[in-house]
Amino acid sequence: MGALDEGHFHEVLENGVELEPPQGIEGQPETLAIEDAVKVLLQGLGEDINREGIKKTPLRVAKALREGTKGYKQKVKDIVEGALFPEAGLDAAVGNAGGAGGLVVVRDLDLFSYCESCLLPFQFKCHVGYIPSGQRVVGLSKLSRVADVFAKRLQDPQRLANEVCSALHHWIKPAGIAVVLQCWHMHFPSLESFLMESNSQGWLKVLVRSGTGAFENDKGGSWSDFFSLLKFRGINIDNFLAEGSIASWCPSQSWSSLKGSSINGQLNSGMVTAVDSILRSLGEDPSREELVGTPVRFVKWLTNFQNTSFEMKLNGFVYGRGVDSLKANGEPGVNHKQEQLQTEVNLSFWSQCEHHLLPFYGVVHIGYFGFNPIPKSLLKSIVHFYGFKLQVQERLTRQIAETVSSLVGGDVMVVLEAGHTCMISRGIEKFGSSTATIAVLGRFSADPNARAMFLQSLPNSSTALGPS
Ligand SMILES: [Zn+2]
Ligand SMILES: [Zn+2]
């Protein structure tokens, strides 16, 4: 078996689980405008927009963005009206529905939204509680749908919680509403800081809450009841930061002051204008205070994946003496030295899915037979050289394998484990799920024992693949 066929993984997704947005988005003027803007972005990255892998990217991105922001066109009224029904057992007095305090709690609604600072999707779990009053109860499935109306917009966690809370309060008119959101934002670094820090992957976790009525203040202990009910079901709200406790939960805020692209220090103003027009096409106002810096931040992030933004410092290594010492037994007189299985595991990487223009990230494990280990810094350079481009996971895996193979003479195995942001925004990402790809060359393709030996040397758990 050689390296996996490129594109296999995404084909499976597209034939199998890809969630198609409703008919009608395609061909609409807003969609076409976004497609044009995405073409500008791709060209700004030095890509050929007619290349097979990315030909459909503008349409995919446009559909995902419009589907992901459809909340601008939805009305809570349409969802809640008709879903409010009188509950006979409910006393007209406040809060006797379900026993203690009459609190009704719906936990663990898994949803996603778009960060208004960087335009990347973020995941959140929504927990809603309310104390019915006036004999009005709402169909529980509606709570999730109402939350989704506000999630499918460009958002910030606290505003999202506030909007869900006040909409529910307005329509249900209960004695109190409590909304708690646990949010996960990918902690992506700038290219510069990624190259400097060894472990710059992970998730920013923020917990926000919003309440009305009995939850407006905590006099009656309503919030502690509510949190107890969450903890009782194993919902772990520890280790979440309160949003107010950090300057900004979006990492793009902290590197927005960095100088522009790593190539020439200048941002491509055409790309910035293109993002501006995308915001308009989604129904947003780019001059809204929170969105003012968003196009520049988005372009800065994207520019990390410019076709030529990262020079691989192989220099003399590939063609110089370095390689000879890796391939051959360089010490005369020592004839019995065997080639050893050499491994380098858990090298972290970032890349950008060329089908959806969203990041994927994770760890690479490299195994090869050689007399001497390749310096870790060189392997890292190879991973970054191929990572910081528009990619698909299979190709990235194969390119790393082939390049290492050129250093050590053929016997190479590469395992790449990745989490894909594009799966979040298509609603099919289970928290913490990941995709593994494998490329095998030389002895590894022929010898199952060699493969087993390498796979056994892999760490049991990879770092920071998904939120937890
Ligand atoms: Zn963000
Ligand atoms: Zn993708």
C-alpha cells in the first residue's frame, strides 16, 4: 500500500455525511458576491483558482458562511409562537412545575457559532433553565432552536447568552430564565509565535451566563440550584474562564498588532476589501464596532497560508554531507551497525483546509529507518513548510513522507492526526474527534512488522486535538 489517495477523505465526507444547506442559496446574489470575494482571497494567497482542488472552494465557503449566519433572517416569533402551551398542573402562582423551585432545565445543547473577531466557527454547549409562570410552558425542542437563531450570526459569547436569554424571556414570560454557555475557541497562534513556541495549540474555554427574573440576582440561590443541576449530570464547568477575566477570548485580538504578513509586511488591501464585502453579503454592518478590525485580522490569519510564506531551511542539508551521514554508516571500520527505527512523535502542525478555507491542526508522527536520527528542527521545518499552505490532510501526510524519504533513502512512515474546523461548522464534529491519515513508503509498505513497531511507539493520547 502506498500513501492514501489524495482527496479520499473529503470525497467520503461529501458523498456521505456532508450536510447540504437548503436549496436556493446557490445562485443568489449574496452567494455569488461571496464567491467572488473568496476568489480574491485565493488569488491573494498565490493560488490558481482553477486548480482542481480549489475550484469549488468559493462556492463551498459561500454556502457554509451563509448557512452559518442564517440567523440574521430568522425570527424567534416564528419558532416560539404555537409552541407555548398551557400546562394543567401548573399553578397560576410562580414556579410549582417540576418540584423544587419549579425549575425546568435543558442541558447540553451542542451548537456552534461564528466568532465576530476572526470569522472562525466556535463550538458551545448551551444549558437553559426557566421557571414557568402564568401556566405557560414551551416545547423543549424550541429552546435549542431559539438559541440557534442567535448562534447563526457573527457573535461574541456574552452577547450570544444575553440575546438568547432576553428573547426567551420576552416570548415565554417566565418567572426567570437562566442561560449558561460553555464556549470553545480554537487557540491558534500567529505564524511567528507558532514557530517560536513548542506547544501553541489548544482551546480557549469561556463560560458566560445571563439571567432574568429570579436569575437576575442570586438572592434565592437560583443560580446555585442551576449549577448543581448541571454538575449533577457530570457537566464540568470548572476550568472555564469567565469572559470578563480575559482581555479577549479570541486569540486574533492579541496578534492584531503584529506587523502584517510575514512576506512583505504589507496586507493585501484587495483581500481586506473582499472580507469587508463578505460581511455585507451576510447581512452585517462592517462598521459595527466589534467588526471594524475583523477583515484585517482574518486576512492576517489567512496570509499565514500564502503559497510562499514559509521557506524551508533545508539549505545544504539535503544536498550536503548531512544526508550521507543519515543514509550510510559513516564510520569506517564499524561494519555491523544496523539501521535503526528512528521516531519523532507529536510534532504539532497547523494547516488550512483548501476545500473550506478553515484550519486543521494536530500532530505528526514520523518513523524511518536510518543509522542516525534526523535533527528534530529539520523535521519541524518540513512539517511547517507543507503545513502552512492550503492543503488536504492526505496530501500533507504524503508530502511529509516523501520529503523525509528523500533524506533517509526510502523507508518512511508518517501518521498525521488532525481536528478539522470545517467539521465543526458542518455540525458533524463530535467534541474531540479527530481524523488520522497514514503514508507508508519503502520497507514500511512491505513489512507489517515494521508498521507495527512504529505504531506501538506512538503516544496513547495526542495533545490538544479537540476541546475537552
Ligand atoms: Zn475568534
Ligand atoms: Zn475541510
